[in-house]
Amino acid sequence: MRGLYAIVDLDALESRGLDALAFASALLDSAPCALQLRAKHATPEATLELLRALRPLCNAARVPLVANDRADLAAVARADVVHLGQTDASPALARVLAPDVRLGLSTHTPEELVSALRAMPDYVAFGPVWSTRSKSAPDPIVGVAGVKQAAQLIRHHARETGFRPALVAIGGVTLERVAEITPYADAAAVIADLIPPSDLLGTDAYDYVRARARQYAAAFDDPLASFGDVGT
């Protein structure tokens, strides 16, 4: 996993009048490392319907589809990954509900990160790196120094166990800032910075999304930007 971890956030799209499938299609043109559906206020039925609609789009682009919060819906929709927050189902329960689905975990402190590593997820998200508007009660920001520390912890864990999950930086990421975290994180999760300005309508709006996603992909293309001086 390396590059843009693109998030299709229904609340953000609805406030901007954007279609979720058209938005996802524009993102998938750049082959992000993952595409997550975030549907915090949708019904389970609506979320499942949308996951099922996204499934063939992601398959065609060879991009993993991530279901947020709900391991049961991930299993039914045949998503590739379920992403769990600190207040969601435990990793153990998620693996019972969705044994064939890979696992990603949100963490906000070094202690949460170390605990998450014991569950052997495919990736851990760490943040918020910068202030974010995607949560009504966000956790304290960790800054670039926090991402670097997270990379150190993962590297230490890999030496001890031979197991190394990917590190996804999340929270307040923008194109102007992303170069600060590419030396330490495998991927950057982005919501708001992919949403087009309000003066762009129709195809222009989705062209903006497509171009923005490509710029994020390019930011992670440089192999020298991967895992710089993260220490031991």
C-alpha cells in the first residue's frame, strides 16, 4: 500500500451536491492505493447498496474497496477491507464477522498504535496529523513528528515480529502538506482536499477530482521519499 488512500465521504459529497459513484470513478482513474466508503449517517441498507455499486468499479481499477466501521456490511458486500475506529467492533469480532476481509485500524496515540499492532492489521491509520473538519470531536493533532514516531514504532515492531503493516497518515492532509509526511507514511487518507471548489459544476467538478487524485499519486511516486530518517 502506497499513495492516496481516497475517501468517499457521503456527508461531504451531499453538502456539495456531488454524486458518490461519479466522484469515486474520478478518483479511481488515478489508481489510488485504496478507496473507502465513509457513510456515517446513511442507513445500513443504503450503505450496503452503495458498497455493492462500488465493488465492480474498484475491481475494474484493481483498487481495494474499504468499508468503514461495519464488518458485517463489508462481508456481505465482499469488500476487500474493513476499517475500524477505536469505538467500533474489536478486531477479533471483525474477523469473526468478516473472516475473508482484511483489516485496517484507526489510532491517535502511540499507545493506541502499539495496541493495534498486536491485532496484526493490514494497515494502521494514525492522526489527525493536522486539524480536520471531518469529525465533530476530533482527537488532538499529532503533527508530522507524531507520524515520524508512528513510523519508528512500526519499524521496531517489524524487527521484533517480522510483521509490518502499512502506515496511513490521516487528518488535515492537503497537497501543500503531503510532502511533509511522504518520508514516513506509506499513504495519506484524504477527504476534504479532494472536494472541488463550489464554483466548479458538472464535468468540471469531476475533472478537478481526477486531477487532484493524480497529483496525490505523483507525490508518492518518488522512491526516495519513502521511509526516510525515521530512526530506530
